[in-house]
Amino acid sequence: MKKSVEEDVFIPLYPKSTVEDRSSLRSKFQERRFWSAVKLLSNVVLWDGIVQEDKVRDLGLSKLLNRYLLLNILNTPLGLDNIEKCNKVVACLPERWFQDLKGGSTLPELHNFSQHLLQ
């Protein structure tokens, strides 16, 4: 899993003006890479409960979400596409990780993602 996250994930960052045209090749390529990384995130978190939780959280959240997915989400114009991306990421996260949290708090690895959701 670690090798896949570190070596196989690539989501190019293009200027917003380049990817606003959803029919452009750059935009389509960036979207395919994003959704491929989301699928990898969902596969990584499936190992929760089998592999040590801190390892799964490090790979899934610290490395995959914060390093790759969040950058793409932040560069996606606010609107339905951004909401869909955020919903898919949230759907990947195991509820068990949030059971012992106090109201209004989140996992440290999700701080930046949470700030985006609040905006």
C-alpha cells in the first residue's frame, strides 16, 4: 500500500483557467487521476482493523488525502463538482475513527479538509 501511495499516485496541478474547460484534455486527465486516487483511498481504509490504525491513517489521510486529494479539491471551483469530491472522500472514512471525538473536533489529519468543508 505504501509503495502504491508513494509511487503510483500522480495528480497534476494545472492553473484554474486551464481546467475550467471541462472538455480539455488536461482537465479530463486531472479528473481521472483524482478519481483513481479516491479509489485508492477507499481501498487503503478498507484495511482498517486488519492493519494498525495509525498506519492506515498515515497512508490514507496524511499521505494520500493531504498530499494529493486536498490540493485538487482546493483547486476545484466551488460548486457541485467540489461537493461531489468532498462527499466521496468523506464516504471513504470509517465511522469508527470519529466515535471518541468530542463535539466540534476532528482528527488532526483532517484539520485542513475540515476547514475547507466549513468554508
